[in-house]
Amino acid sequence: MNTSRASFLHLTSGGSLDSAATSAEIVGVINAAYYGAGATHNIETTRIYMIGFSEGAVVTDLTAYWYNEQIRAVAPYAGGVTGKPLPVTRDIPVYAICGTADSGYSGAQSALAEWTNGGHTTNSAWVSGIGHSFSGLCSSGPSPSSVYQWLSGASFSTPVNSAWQSTGGGGGTGGSNPSGGSGGATPGNQTRSVTVSGLGTFDYYLYIPSSYNPSTPMPVMFAFHGAGGAGTAPAAAQAARNDWSTVAGSQGFIVIAQAATGSSGGWLASNDSAILNAIISDAFAAYNIEQNRIYAWGFSAGGHFLHLLALQNSTFFAGYGVSAGALQALAGTSAPANATRTIPVDLHVGSSDSVVPPSVVQSDRNNFQANGWTLGTNLWYTEFSGGHTYSTTHLSEIWNNLKNHSLP
């Protein structure tokens, strides 16, 4: 479909990745399996795999990142994408293969390391002396049959979705898409823990409303606290959970709050994304989550982190809110333009905020509008009388703006 160049990748005039167009290209590939070959052959749609060489490896890595729910496992040969702010919806297995004499060898290693650090099942074959050659990797490295055996047998905890609906911009399964968990404690405040290889064991904090019933999937709100200094993150996470619980109890959704791992109580994107990935796997296995209605909110440093997380995972979150956070702190001002979906966004800021001045958030609002967001439809801006703070009234406003938006 790419008429400008013989590639699955689409680039902007400046040479950077056109995420929306590339995502649509990948949807066409997946649809070819479901509705092309699948129209005449009986395809087992929970066992679709993808491999790719070189630029095809970049597409394969992006497919695992954007459409992991529809693909069972992937094998990028001599390529990949770095800078993926994991988590993703499903813990997809990844097998990376590259020659040690390939100029892209270190990049392929870095791309795989992100999946490994994110808690995914991974494998690698770094083939000695082989350059940028697919045939060389197949003859001197793992055989195609052994790669397939690994892909088909690799372990994962989240099932592959067998249904597929698409309009070209993002994957989905329709309906409420329940996670199916039924083993968590209820109701009220709960604490659970996850262990991440190389990082350690971490507590996270939940609120389960009394209306929760394991037989009915329920929306979830992830809450990301602000930075309050060394050693303050656990208490800040619990405070954010407690502030949201008032709204959650009356509106009927689960709250999940993670504690940041930065030395000053703030967020470390690489480590905290890996921990969040583990939290998602654990919570969604314990509670029946409505996966088309996953929301998030962040305050101050948590808002900085959430801009980065949500805009680069815009097909995972149904919408998000930021109180006193800024794009340029972590995500960068180009983040809205690079998002694959115009994800609903609520921005709140105090008129006398000296930490994140209103002018900064106004600039963010204008940035979203310039890239296709519409005020009152999928973008909300509220400037209230006050400083660097938020209230439960603001949280209610954010929830009311986001709650009717869901993934397809």
C-alpha cells in the first residue's frame, strides 16, 4: 500500500517514522491473514507468527509492540526498534537473530533488551561473523525450523485474541474484552507485589469497589503520583490510590497505583515501565478488567511520565488525564504528532502553579489541537484557582470526561 517507497515503513517528510501510516500498513498485513488467506484456508488465528529481516525486522518489532494481542510470537532478523516505552497489552515472546558482523548488531541487541527488561520471554542468536544477510543467518545461525519451534513453544501468560476488528488505525476485539481474572481480594484497599528480573520485588496498591463482581469486567484507572523526595514514593502511591477511591467507589472502577523508583521519588521510564508491565500481568490475572476501558492519570512528575507512556501506548489506554504535568519533561513536544491514535486527554493546571506554570500546559493544549485533537471532544483543558495541587473534584471531572471513551 505504500506508494511512496517499496517498504512497509512510512516516513514523514523529515525522515522520521510516520507511526499512524505504518500502523495502518501493519493492519493490512494482519488482515491479509484473517480475511485474505483466512477466507479460503482454515487459519488458527491464535497462532499467527511474524518474522522480518532488516527493515522487515523493524516492522516485526513494531507489530509486537502495537499488535501483540493478535500475534503469538515474533522473530526480528537483523533489526528492531529501540525506545519502546513498555508495557504492552500482552506479554508477547520475541526471538532476535543478528550477525555479529552486522552494522546494526548493537541496535538489535538493544531492541531485544527492552523486551527482556519488560518481563517478556525472549531468546537470541548472535551469529558469529555473519553480516547483513538473511540467508547467512539461516545457514549459519538457527535453522528456520528451530526458530519456528521456539516461537510455537515459547511461554506467555496472556492469551492471544482470536478475533480481529480494525478500521486501519488500531487493533481491538470489540465488546468489553474482559481479562478474565477472578482471584484477587475484595473489596476495599489491597496491596499486591510483583517481581521483575534484574530489578527486584515491588508492592503496588489497589482499590476494589464494593460493586465489583468477578463475572463482570470492570474499568481500571492507573494513578501515577508526583515526586515528593527520597523514600516518599510508597506513601505517595497509596495517597493517590486513596484520592481516586472516592470517585471509583461511586462510579464503579478499579484503581491501581504504582510507586516510582527514582531516587527523589520520581519516575524512571525504563525501570518503572518494566514494573508496570508486571503489575498489569498480575492485576489482570487477579481481577476481571474491562480491557477496552483502561485509563490513567498522573500528577506532576507522574503526569510527565504518563504523557510519555500513554502517547506511545495509545492503543492500550482508552484515555488519560494529567494534573500539573508537561509534555516536554519526558515525552517531548513531538509526542502528540507521533501517537498512533488521538487518545482522549484531560489537562488540569492551577492558575498560580509555580512548578508547572499554566503557560506550559496551555502550550501542550495547543500542541494537541495542532495535531488533530478537538477541545470538548477528545481534549479538555481546565485552569483552576490554585497552585501545584489537585482535588477529588478535579479527579471527578477527569473521570467524567474520559469514562465514555473506549478502545474499539
